[in-house]
Amino acid sequence: MTQTEAQAQAPAEKTQKPIVPFLRLPEVAEGEAYLVGSKCKSCGLIYLGQRRACGKCFSRELEEVRLSNEGELYVFSVVHQTAPGIPVPYIAAIVDLDDGVSVRANVEGLDPNKPDKSWFGTRLEMFTEKVRTDREGNEVIAFKFRPKK
Amino acid sequence: MRDVVILGVGLIRFGRYPEKTVIDLASEACLNALEDAGVSMKDVQFFASGNLYQANAMVGQRILKEIGHTGIPVVNVANACATGSTAFRMAYSAVASGQYDIAMAVGSEQMGKAGLLGGGGGGGGGGGGGGGFDPAYITEGVLGSGTMPAVFSHTGIEHMRRYGSTVEHFVKVAYKNHKNSVHTPYAQYQQAFTMEEIANSRMISWPNTLLMCCPTGDGAAAAVIASADKARQFTTHPIKVAASVLTSDPYTEHDLAMFDVNTLTRNAAQEAYKLAGITGRDVNVVELHDCFATAELVHYENLGLCPEGEAHHWLDEGKFDIGGRVPVNASGGLISRGHPLGATGVCGIAEISWQLRGQAGGRQVEGAKIGLAHVIGLGSACTVQILQK
């Protein structure tokens, strides 16, 4: 079969979809995924994701901003028992991004069987990976963090 | 606002009652409270029922049909783990405002074996983003965890980061509470464990092991309250409600990603102490929200029982033991007595009432005159009630 014929027989193109709306996947293969936030034009507070109003100063004027891909490990737990289908143990963390927004995320690259207070403040960088396939056959992409080299 | 007193309290032993309905459980607790108060349902003018799992199913009215089909106003309350104590506060407000003279609050829950991994444990967060019902978009375990054992681990770990408390301190909290529960006839579990047994029990979400997590179960607790004036007609032991405060979580740096259970507790405690005219150091006995062993330590400081950063030192020195400076969770806390969600908030109030009356048996805190009941409902709500003899 020629290459053209093979391509004609290939299944409909699958896309990648972010697991949450505030994860923006790159438009081109070389691009970087990032988290989207909303910044209050009045008090400057930055939120994760979209907002209708600022919870702190009550302003209705917010603008979309791109959030930092790096941060530090604030606190963590290591989950050993959870719903079926989730590989355990995993590190469930609160990550403080450099721009002041905190996110819940998994951290990889640290040994979940050796949790330790030395982990506090670890510099982290975000990465993305496919976690599942949805009902339409799209790849579901999630973000995680790992220690920055 | 006029003075309000507790005329009577009642509950049923927390445990598992698969053969009963939640209305059975709640009705029994109510009848126990009415008997303790020497009050009939014909005297009760306002009824607040706290229940989570059947929050949309008119539990309050169904209880009244069992015990007093009188047509009085009923409010059904939901506030996560603070459901019962919020129901109490609703009843308190109804009487303090002058609108009603005698009111009743009951908290109940029948949980089956779902556990607190699911959303029923209260608190939002951890849910999926887009994608509707496609389970491929569930974020639990993929973007961190919103399960209660993990979330409340974060609470304790933050104290570890700030003040240097250790895993051993969290184990010690569980050790203290399990030891206390031996003297609590209504506790779901009444068994002491060694530090090793607790530390080596099955890991749920580090550092919380199984014996550091409150069990789910069924239960109900109720309280009958009245205006101080009206209380004179009844010959039980009135316990004064010196303060009944409810707060939600205000904006703080981490609150949107990681539930901040500290600020709203501090706010509630400050307001309550002001209303009662006391400080945290005047409190003789405390029941606070130890849903997980990692959740208790921070509240020693949040409630002003000890200085900032000293929680683990005071714990080491036995200051929170029965016989110590300010016994915390003499009942065994949620960890031992169980956490039927809606019931817990009223149970703490019942326990403090018994302590102040000298009716706490083997777990009695000698000479207790001022007691405090604290609950956190994740998402969040905090209630602080100060009771005085």
C-alpha cells in the first residue's frame, strides 16, 4: 500500500484535550503547555482559571493571564488508599507557582515511600502527560510537577 | 440578644445500624434529649435538623412526625461536618433573638460504608473540569487529591513546615484520643492503642494511618435549649451558652487550592471569646475537630489554648491530657467516637454539657466550668460554642 493509501485508511485524527479548562495545550508541537489564570484589574490578585468576579475586592473586571510554569512545593501528602484505577502511592501536593497562585497537583520524581520535611520548598517545574483516553478517543492531558534540575 | 441555656442533651451510641433508618436514630436521640431536659415536644417551638446525606429529603419534618407532629417551624441544615453545630446555632439564634422560648437541634447521619474518600465528607474541590460526565476528566488522583485524608494531611504538614512538629506528634494525638475513648460509653470505638500500633496501622494518606482517621458510621445527637428566663421552670442543670459563633473561610493566600482551616477558626474563636468575656486560657475543657490526627494540632493554637507554635510542645508535656492544663477531646474525639457527619456537631455540645455537669464518668475533667466545642466543615464552615456552668 502506498503512503497515500495508508493515510486515507487511518482513523479520524485524534486530538489532545486538557483535563481541566485552565490547562492550555500548545497549538503547535514545539509550544509549551501552561496554566491560565485571571488577574483582577482592580487589586491585582491572580486566580487559577476563569473568574466572574474578584473574591477579595469584588471587582467584576478581570483579565486572562498566563501563569508561571515553575514554583515550589508548599505542602504534600502521600496517598496510599483511594478510588480504584489510580496508581498508588502518589504525592498529592500544593504547589506555589512563582506568580503567587497555588495549585493542587501530583508531584513525581520524589520517592513517595520516603516522604520527608526536606521536600518543603523544592523547586518544581510543570510538565504534561497523557493520562487517559476519553469516550471520543481524544487523549486527555494532565499537568504535573517534578523537581527542576 | 438574650441569654440562652441548654436544658438537656441526648444521643445514641455511634456505630453501625444498617437495620435502622436515620429517622429512627434521630428520633431516639431527640427523645433522650427531651427526657434529659424534662421537656415535652408540645413545649418545643422551633426545630433545626442537621443531616447531609439526606439534605434534600426533609429529615427534620420526618423526625417531627415520629416524636411531635406539631407543625412548628423546621429548618433542615447542611454545612458539611459542621452541619449539626450549625443546626444548634440556628436553634440558638431563634431563641436568643427573642422569637422563640424553647427550641431543639438534632444532628443525624447514616453513612453506610462509603467512607470519607467520596464527596459526602464535605468540601468542594478535587472535582473535574470540563468534559461533563466523561470520567476521563475526573481530576482526583491526577491533579492532586481532594480526599479528606489527604486534605487534612496538608493541614498538619503545614504546621510541620512552619513550626517543626513531627509525624510522631500526630501519632501522639491519636494515642491520646483513643486512650480517652475507653471511658466514653457512646463512642463507636472504645479501645486504646500503643503508639506503634497506631503508626504501623495501614497507611491511608501519609502521615495519616487508619488509626489516625475518624471512622464513618451512624449516629445522632440532640439538644434542647431555652431562654434563661424560661429555663427556670425546668429543674435540670441549665448550661449557659456563653457564645455560639459561625464563620466561613475568608480569602487567604492558599485557601482556594488548600482549605485554610486556621483563619476561620481563629476568627470564630476570637468572636466567641469576646462574646463570652474570656480568653482561650480560661477554657477548662475542649472538644475540637480531630477528623484526622493531623487536624488536631493546629487548633490548639487556632483556639488560643496555647501560644503560637507551641502546640506540639504542649502536647508532649501532657497539657492536653485529662488531668492536664486543658484537656482536649476527653471523649476520644472524632477519631474514636466516630464521625456520623450531621451528628458530630451536636455530639461535641452534648459532651461539653456532661463535662460541665460532672456527668462525664471516667473521662471527667475535674472542676470544669467553661467548655468549648469546635467543629470544622470543609469548604468551609467553623462553629465555636462556649458553654458555661
